[in-house]
Amino acid sequence: MTDEILPGLGAIGEDRLLDGRLRLLQPRKGHRAGSDAILLAAALPALAEGPLVDFGAGVGTAGLAAALRQEALSVVLVERDPELAALAARNAALNRLDQRVRVVVAAIGERGDGALQAGLPDASAAWVAMNPPFFEAGAARASPVPNRRAAHVADTPLALWLKAARRVLRPRGGVTIIHRAEALPEILAALATGFGEVAIRPVQALAERSAIRVIVSARLGSKKPAALLPALVLNGPDGRFTAESEALHRGEAGLA
């Protein structure tokens, strides 16, 4: 079977995550769905009907994984690239989630983000999930593949992503972020305005190694103190997933 070709993304193929239960159409080259999105979805609390808003959703991986785990949850996937957003909508239908999932084509944190405001009214979301670009422009060598470059190199500060989250969240709503461990000071500084009840979970490739990721959650308007949670160790000494990591990647357990 010949791959579909999209002008801005190239060849499109189908992959399966969560032990085959999550079907994803995504580019063969460039940024592809992986552990970060799955761990982000696993770290979300039980949200009843939500809605959950997935900022920078790409092809919809985190939001769709959350919708599969939480059977009543409604999800809004926000993605600025029209071709990726179209794939996210197709993925919602492919997984029979299109009755609970909708897509908003909009940028996060940019001036004049009328499309975001039109698609997401103020104080309308129960929770926001985000897996923002990890590197500032100039801080890392940018990929020549456009969708990988956009996914990895930030042109909008994290503080503006959190400002957008504050606007769309209901009172006492919350946010969950996955990011490089080195970004923790920036995350905490951005959460200092409006958020509390911060929970930080380090993610380590191996037990004896430093964290490579942090998963940080916070609640709007909360005055509760911060908490440092036990680390998630992805792999054992043999390089295979730990039992906890395996369960998370199969969609059999959560982190919240």
C-alpha cells in the first residue's frame, strides 16, 4: 500500500500505540508521537466530562490517549499547523472518538490569537495538557524537517503558554506539562502567577541516572504547597521497560 503524501508533511503512515488500541496517522519523517505524549496523558487526573484541552496537540496523541482512558471525557485538540490539525481530526475519527474530540486550528500564546479565543471561550476548560517545544530558538541545532523543527524549537515563551492556559481554565482547573528536566526553573517561574498545588515528578531513563524529563501539574488558584513526587524510572538495568513503565505505555495504568 502506497503512503499518502501531504505537501507540508510528506509521507503519512499509520502507527499504533497503547498496545495497539490507539491508531495514529502521522508523518513518516520528522517529529513523531512517542513516550512523552503517552506519559503526559497518563499523568492527567480523572476529569469526568472535562473538557481537556491539549495545547500543541500535533496529530492528537496525548488528547486521544486521554480520551481512550477516560470514557466520558471530551477533548479539544489545539494545533497551529493545518495539516497536522487535519490529521488529528482524522485520528479522532479513526479511533471512533470524533463525538468527544474536536480540533481547533490556532497558535498558542501569539498576539492576536483570535482563532484560539474563538475556539476556546474563557474559563471553559477543566484541564490543560501541554508538551511544548523543548528548546529556545538558537539553543539547539534545528532540524531541517519543518514539522520536527516546529515541535522542538520554541518561538513562543512558555510563560505565554501558561497565560493562555489561565485564560481558558475554569476556576480550580489545572494544567499538566511534560518538559526537559532542565526546564524546571522556567516552568516553576511561569506557574508562579495564578497557580498553586504544584506537583513535580522526575522521569529517569535509569534509576542511577539524572532525570531526563519532568511532569509538572498545578491547579489554578490553589494555595496548597508544592510536592515532589516519586520518580518514574522508565527502564531497568537490562534496558527493558520497568513494570510500571510497561503498564503506562500499554495504557493499563496511570500516573495521576
